[in-house]
Amino acid sequence: MNLKIYAIKNANQRHERVQLVVVDLDRGKRYPLNFVCVLPRYFRILEKRSSKFAKLFGPKSLPTAKKLLEDASHQEEDPEIQTVITKRIKDIAAKDAKEECGVPQP
């Protein structure tokens, strides 16, 4: 699987919303034919295995999400999408730091 993040901006709402989806470039070059799943907005969902992303990647969900986001941050030029990606990377890094310090996660 050749996974990448694909960002979708939805301007139909009052505030523009950015949704990040995972695509497999081996399936095809164009979205939605290469769609795999949505990258969850909140990473506690990954831990509960309630998202398709968590079901697909299991215990490797957080490291996989972090790698995909880091790869996307180097390629993305849109400042709004870059902000969303950076925030999610920081959320994962903060969670990793808390776990390393021995702080239990709710």
C-alpha cells in the first residue's frame, strides 16, 4: 500500500472545514477511487478502535497517522490545511510525551 493524506476543504458550512482522508496510490491516482478511510480528528478514537482507520492499522494506528501527517506537512502548500496537519502532529506528540512521562491517559 502506498498511503498518502488527501485534504478536502468543505466551504458549505459557516466555517471552512478541512477533512483529511487516507488514500492508497496503488489503487488509483484519483480520489475517490483510491479512498481508504477518513483520518479521525481525535486520536482517542484511534485507541478505542472505533474508526475504520483504527480497525485497519490496529496498534500501529498512531505511528501510522503521525508518519502520514508528517509526510503531508512537507508537501502541502495551502496554509489552512498546513495548520490542520500541524495541529494534529502536535496532538500526537503531546500524547506521546505524556505516555513517556508515565501520565495515564483517560
